[in-house]
Amino acid sequence: MPSLLRTPLFTAHQRAGAKVVEFAGWEMPLHYGSILDEARTVRSSCGMFDVSHMGRLVVKRDKGHGTRDKGSDDNVAKGLDWLVTMDVSGVAVGQVRYGFLCNERGGIIDDLTVARLGETEFLIVVNAARRETDFAWMRSHLPDWVELVDRTFETAMIAVQGPDALAIVDELAEGALKPSSLKRFRIGNFALTGIECLISRTGYTGEDGVEIVCPADAAEQIWEALSSKGVQPCGLGARDILRLEAGFCLYGHDLKEDMTPAEADLMRFVAMDKPFIGREAIEAQLRDGIKRKRVGLKLNTRAAAREGSTVLGDGQPIGVVTSGVFSPHLNTAIAMAYVATEWAQVGKKVQVLVRSQPTDAEVVPMPFLPLPSQKSRHD
């Protein structure tokens, strides 16, 4: 069995007493004492997450191939446009967009963000468990004059999230221009504690904040600087609660290769007016009508519905839970599920089998909480 990977911050997590677990082939902190306390801290003040396990891929023009057959510089964007559902050619330098990498059947290979760093250079952030799959798929479908480089192991990534996040990161930034100057879903270069970093105003919690990409050997310096400002380290447990409260999907659970953006109710991140792999299949599905749809469920219990739990309508199976947690901010259990389309309307009363017992639930809008920014990671 191959050994688990470790992020550049692994020893910092050990020093802080983190409970470490396996996640997507990495040793990652689950919590530093209390999952619920960490989730509350992010909602009330500020928390930081080591997200270095996520894949960071750079796509750019390969200068070693000369200029023949490449046409304009924008052809790098056009090459990416064929791969992903969002309109990459329309992304301005410094802008970040969320979308999907789909197969020919319209199934979601991964959900990802694409940031335009320059006219011919893009940073793509992918899920840890899908990094190698994504890289191979992209390489096989990109022109050979487009360079694809995996920067995951030479960099680290830290997410700083919560109402106080921007003010704290600004305190560490040098120069007149501060990270708080970024609009939502924008990215730029800033120096933190003397270290050049790429900072994007993005995140996976529903709170405002940033994600910082820095050299791997500088990660501990930035982590400790944030800690000295009182930022609470948070683990995967809190991250799961926060992202579900925000209505964000987790790949491998709420999104898979046999699920389409239409079924996931995420067509707002699909540019159907351009060609991309999987578009025809999605068009056919929309034309014929989808049979299932992702919904949010609020349960009448504090006991979390686990992945795979059956959803019942009028006593009959109508769907299955893909993610479920206890929400400390709603003081009840919440879940995502795929249900038969006729049961997907907000307000529908259903039941979920929790520990084999039918529990009353209701289809509710997402996000589950009135968050500071109703714009999500997906915008």
C-alpha cells in the first residue's frame, strides 16, 4: 500500500495537537480539539485551513514549440474552453471562475476553479482525490503546444475564512495595496511577511476570506504569522460542516462521474453557448427531462443522516443522501440528497432513514444559512 502524502504544514499540525486522518491519499487534520468549536469560530471570527492537498495545475503556452499552428495567444483559453464548462475565453486577467470538467456523457469528472493569471497562463485548482485523473484527462485533450504543469508539491495553500479574515490578512501584507482590495472571485500577487503569494478572494465556507498560494518552504512562516494574530487552525471536520451549510458540493459524494451538472442543479456554471466535452449529452438530458435532482434537506433531528441514507416520499424510496451533518448554527441536522425530480420542490415534506428510523425532513433552499456573502465558491 503506498504511503500517505503530507502537506508542508504537517509538522505544524502535529505541534498543535491535531487529530490526523487519511483523506484522499493525504494525512490531514480532522480537528484540533473540537469540530463544532472550530466551525463556530469561522462563522464568528476567523479560522484557517491547510488546503495544500488540493491540486494546483498551471496551463500556459509552451514557448518551446514555436508559433506555427498556434494562432493567437487566446488559443490557450480556447483549448481550455473545450475542456471545462465555464467560459474561459471570457475570463479577464485576475478573475476566477468555477465550473466542471465533464466526460462525453456529461458526467462530472471534477469540479474546479480556473484563474487567469495572464493572457496565456491559468491556474486550475482541483480536488485532491482527482488530481492525477484530471491531469491525465486534460493532457490528453489539450493541444501539444499547451503546457500543463502540476505545481501541487512545490506550493502550499492556506484558506483564511471568516468575518475577520480580510482585516487579519491585510495586517500581514506589505505595500499600499492590500488583499482586501480584491473583489470576490479575483486573484492577485501580494507579499505576506516578505513572501510573494498568490491570493484569491475565494473559499469553501460561505464566509468571506481568501485562499493563499505560497512556496512550500514558506508555508509554516505564513501559518505561524496567522496564528500569532489569533487565527484558529481548523480541520476537515469543521470544513465539512461549513461547506454543507453553504450548500457547496464535495466531489466523490455530491458530485461524481455518473452525475451531471443538470442533475446537480448547477447549470448556472455551464456555458451552453460554447462547445465543450459533454455538452451534447447535457443538452439531450435537459431536452428529455432530468429524472433526479440535488436538493437540500433540513431534518427534524440532531442526528446526522449519513451518506447512502434512503429518502422516502409517501413511504416509498425516492432518493439517497449524499452528504449530511449536524449544523451547530441551525441546531439541527442538514443534508444534501438526490431525489426524484417530482419531489425536488422547496417545501416538500419527506422522510430520511436515520439509523434505520424514518425521520421527518423538508426540502429547503440552499445555502442553509443566511451567509455574509450569498455568492458562493461557485460564482
